[in-house]
Amino acid sequence: MPTRALRHVVLFGFKPGTTQPELDEIVTRFLALKTVVPGIEAIEWGVNNSPEGLDQGHSHCFTLTFLSDAARDAYLPHPDHKAFADWAGRWIARVTVVDYWAAS
């Protein structure tokens, strides 16, 4: 039987004037959460390249994988996650988050 996976999808849209080095540092720090927050099984990310024009101002997508609601729920208030959000907030104009249990 396959392992169930809880996906936590985070979409960021950035404020005008955010530089490429700032974006690179945001990505680096977000990905580093996997090394300090227990329960994150995987993180993948990418920059929007859809030709549909429906991104609503979001440019970067991060997908975190958890194996339980409890692991995700522990991540949300984790001090390192909170510190990242506080630090990155100066560049982020919009955030959308969607969680779902992956079905195959």
C-alpha cells in the first residue's frame, strides 16, 4: 500500500523591487527549513512559467510533503518557520497556501 502524503503548497508573490539576490536568499532559507523542522519529508520548488496568465501575482511555488496532519501542524508554529516568515515578509506581497492529501 502506498504511503499517504500531505502536501502543503505555498505560493509567493513578491513586492516590486525585490532583487534576484534577495529571491535567491529567500529560496535558500525556505529550503533550509527541511534541515531544522522535524516532519518535513521533502520540499520542492519552482518559478511559475505558465502561459495562462492566471498566477494572480504569484511567482514562486513551494511544495512541502508531510506524512501526517500532526507533522504539518507542528511545522506551522515552529520557531524556525516563524523566523523565516518574519524575515521574508519584507519582500512578500502575497501568500496563498493550500494543503491536501495526495491521491493517486
